Amino acid sequence: MDAKVETFYRQIFADLVVDQEESQQLVDFFSKANPPPDKLVWLRATAFRLGCEFLSDDKDRNVALLRAINAIIHALEKTCMNPKSPYGNCEYDGDKVEAFYKDIFSDLSVDMEENEKLVEFFENNVPPQSNLVSLRATAFKAAVDYLGDDKTSNVALLRCINVVVHNLEQNIFKPKEYQLKLAPTFDLDVSLSDAIQQMWDLDINRLTPNVDYKLDVQGGKKPYWKDDAARDPLFTYVDKQCLRRPTYKAFMALMDNYKAECGQTETVTSGERSENWTFLKAIMQTAPMQLCHKYLRKKDPSNIPADQSAFLKLVYKIWFDLYNRSRGARNDSSGFEHVFVGEVKDGSVTGFHNWIQFYMEEQKGALDYRGYIKPRSHNEAHADSDDHVLTLQFAWNGVEKFVGTSFIGVSPEFEMALYTTCFLLGDEENDIVLKTRTDEFHLKIKCYKMARDHIGTSFPEATAHYD
């Protein structure tokens, strides 16, 4: 999606004029793209970022550019958002709004104090729905007075407008309910492997290697080699903005809700239960999870609820309900804790198959990466920085994990969709062929039950890897 959006925006900016036909093209583009809520901030920010490329020393052209950006934002809001309140909490005062915006723009920067003022202003000055277009458009109108001959200053001004519009949208709008639109050619009556490939293709929240994150895989080793083949961390860079996306942020909030040691009873507070549901509701507003639901329902209608809320209750049960993993213990584990957070049992790390948790623990200094596990065959590709599947060895708080395979850079919703689908529909071992554009992985997705109908563990095993 990203490349198509950037190309389309540049086409819109090419002549700095958005006529009625192009306005409709914008609406049609966003309707067809059907972006999930996670993508809306990026879509808006990208309009400003690419707009900077078209700034010039001609004020009239720069004014036209502001109008073009405003037209993109208008189409995005019209297509993908709804007002939180159709009636607002006050009458619209255009002069007051314009004066407030000009005060924000006056120094061409928005500091933390001004950001707080924006939040407060939009909380207390919500006009009726009929005036919301004017509320946003006035930001662009007020900015015209601050356009100058210097490109650096004009870029700073665009950043200020973006911050204003961001706060406006966060406080006054909400994303429309997301509904997956499958291509007419896609048949739900396909193999598990084909369905997983489609989930991969739909994962627009996946990070791009060597752009959004960078790896230093260093040395390869056999699982039984005791030496440390990696002096440095695995992750050399992760774009923090990516980790602020709704599903990533909701996922990361769950990482500190568990005790690592098996045998210690887990307790779930009301706040933690709320965090679990926040995460599930966030991922359910994404294409991979909605395909997961549709596919499972198609394949097993007697056991998979058609209602999305009922389906989420099933997902909560298999992932978050506590059960006994250690003999003599009570409620010391869950599927989510084991697979994504990791546990320590009998002096070894168990589970821990998530790259975000790996990165977070590296950042804290709690995890020592010791190298990747070499492929079994000389005909297979060796690990490199753009691989989305890696088999690793590491120590977590001094406790070793000799072999662990994880997806790298994928979104939380993709992994949840993958493992949920395999657990509810597949076998204990599920053969998958995954094409990631740069590589082809032959995977065995392993899913084992505990406590009768809960996820005990689930993880990928790479059986072959080809460039």
C-alpha cells in the first residue's frame, strides 16, 4: 500500500490543483484502499511529508500546495472517519479558531506545552458536525500568513499544520468500523497454507527490513555450540514511530503483566484484563484477523461464531485464560504469556517467540543474543538482515534458550491470526510455504494444546529457506 499511496499523492501534487474530478478520485482511492485504523495517521502524515517536496519560492504555488494537502486530508476524513459527536459542545467561532491557530504557528514549532494547549482546545471547542470541515480548513487558511521564501521555514510550517490536524482528528474524529474487503478472485475455500499466505499479503502493518528496523545477525552456529557467536545485539535500530501504532502499542502494554517463572500463580487485575481486551479489539480492526475469522467460519461453521464479539471471546479464552503448566501449581501460565512473553521452567527459557519482546528485552539489557542457528542443508540460504524468519539462540536474564524460531518485523495481528487459525483449524504440525517477496520459507507451524482447549504453545519451525 505504501508505495501506491506515495505515487498517488505525488500525482495529485503534480499540478497543485485538485479539481472536482480529482476530489472524487481521492475518495475513490481511499475507499478502494480500505485502510485499517492503524494506517490513518500514516496516510495523513505522508501527505504533509511528500508535500514538502513540492515547496518552492513562489508563494502562490505554496498556497496552492496547502489547498492540495487540505483536499487529501478532507477526502481521508470523509472516507475513513466519523465524528465522535455529531452535535459538538459549542458553536463554531471562526475568528476564535483562526486566532488560536495563528498563535500556534507564530514561532513555526509546536512544543509540549503547545501540544497540551491543542488537546485542551479541541476537547473544549467541538463544533457541530456541519462545521468540522471549516475547523480543519481554517488551519490551512491561517498558515498562509506564515509562508515565506525560505524552504526550511515552510517545511517547519507544514509540520506545525500536521500537528494541529493530528490533534484535531485524535480528539474529534474516530475511525470508521473496519470491514475486510476480499478481492473477488479470492476463494475462502483454500488450503491452510494459501490462507496464511493471504494473511501475510494483507499485513500492511508489517515493518520493512533495513528501513523500519535493522538487524546485525552476525555469526551462525549449531544449537549445541557453547560459544557466543554474536558480540553485539541483534537489533541495531527500530523506528520508534512504528511501535506507536495502535496494535503494536496495545501489544507492548501486555508484556509486563506476567511473572516469568513457571510455578508462580498469575493474577489478572481488572486493569490487565482491560488491556487484554484493548489489544484484541485493536487487532480485530485489521485485515489479517478479519480474514482469520472469515476463513475459520468458512471451514468450521459449527464451532466458530459468526458474530465478531463472540469470536473475540473465543480468542480471549484460548490465549488469555490461565491454566496450570507446572505440576502442583495453580494458574501459572497462559498461551499468550508462553508464546509472546516467554517463561522460565526447569532452568531454561520456554516459549518466547516474539521479535518485539526480543527487542524490548535487548533494550533493557536483559537479553543476550548469541547468534543464529545455521540451516541444516548447505543448499539453503543463510540468515541475513532482510529475513522475516530467524532461528536464534539467546540468554534471557542469564537463562538460556538454545533454539527458538521467531517471525521478525511482522505485526502482532499477523502472528495472532496465524497461530489462532492453525490452533483452531489445523493439526499439531502444519506445513506452510510462505513467500515474503525476498525469500521463500517452508515452515512447520506447531500448535500444542494445554488444559484441553487452550494454547499451550505455538511457533514456527523453518524446515527450508531459499532466497
